Amino acid sequence: MPKTPIHDTNDRPVLFISDLHLDASRPAVIRLFIQFLRQTASKAQALYILGDLFEAWIGDDALRAEDAVISALRALSATGVALYVMRGNRDFLLGEGFSQATGAALLGDLHRIELDGVVVLMLHGDTLCTDDIEYQRFRAMVRDPRWQAQFLAKPAAQRLADAARAREESAKHNRSVDEAALDVSPGSVHRILREQGVRHMIHGHTHRPSVHRFELDGAPAQRIVLGDWYEQGSCLVCERGCWQLQELAL
Ligand code: MN
């Protein structure tokens, strides 16, 4: 995305979600998401999905166009709602095939927009968890194009098995490290805000929905954390200059 998209929310809202972790094992969440697309997102001007839409994504070649989620996303973008998807740490292999099937524009790892005159930086959030050294090492490995090419060359069944094992190891790792290491590092938040020259940030990943207001270099700054879709849905609604984290009942 070369230019900064500008949204004026006086007309229609802009929505942000992340960490749905859609998976066939949790059909109620899939139903909630499809209902959200049809009833809520369809009235918005744009929907930003900031990573981990899917619990796992083993490559666009395994995409089934008839899948209810894919067709609901396609139906949404076909009505003219701008649909943007960022890759998370689970679905980092989302690619052009997904984009073409859904009409979603894939975003880079750091993406900025202007929202009612405020410049906002969006990211999945895993790059802020810099105290988790082992995760950052894993991330560097799986984001390497050579690693991805080797992985994508494996048969789908092998990739599914590898992904399941990676999730198990990740769960084991998360249980073994200090709680604080799984949250963002304040130093990394400040560094990225300074580097990007912004004071507002929206991200997911930590599953700790909140609006954090703080001072950065003597001026107010804000970090909004989106919630996950396990026990409920979670959505940041920006409308008429108001930003509100909302829960969706499952
Ligand atoms: Mn994540």
C-alpha cells in the first residue's frame, strides 16, 4: 500500500478485528463471524483484520473456494466494503490466492491509515513481544522466504501435521515462559511509535483487549489492543470520531 488511505467515519464506520483463530473445531465462532460480516461489516466502509483470522493456514493451494468463510468474505468485498487482511503468527502464509478468492487486500506487517485526521499504525502485535526471545527466533525462521518455499513444497497432509505440532510446541512454550514475556514490551511499543512518527497504534495478538493511554516524549499516545474470538467476538468500532472496543456475544 503505497499511499496512506484516509477514512472519514462520519459517513460509515471503520471496523478492526483480529485473533479470530477460525478453526473447524469451533463452529460457533465461524457462525458468529459470518453473521458479523453480513450484519455489521456490511454497513461499514472498511474492515481491517489484523492477523490470526485463521488458526492455521498451510498455503493458498489448500484454500477451498466453497468454504463458508471465504465466500462470506468475498460477498462482503463484492458489496463495496473495503476489506484488508494482515498476516498473523498463525496465518502468515496467506497470499495472493487468498486475496483473489476473497477480494481482500493483503497488508504488510506495518500499515498506517488516517482515521478522521489521526494517523494510526496497525500491526498484528507479535513483533512487539520482544521479551520472548525464543518466539522471535521462531518468527524469523518461518518468515524467511526460503523456509516458506520449502514448507509449501511439502504435501498438504505433511504441512497440516507440521502446523499441528508447531501449535503444540507453542502452547508448551507459552506455559513455560513468564506471563509478562507474552505481553508486549513497552520499550518496543515506544520505539516503533517513534520510528514511525505516530502516536496511535492498534494491534491484536496478546488477547488482552484494552485501551492504553500514556505519555510518549511529553505528549499523549494511545495503544488499542483488540480481543480474541474465543468466549466472545471483539471489534473496535470507529464511528464519528469515537473509538470503541465492543464485545460480540457468542
Ligand atoms: Mn497472534
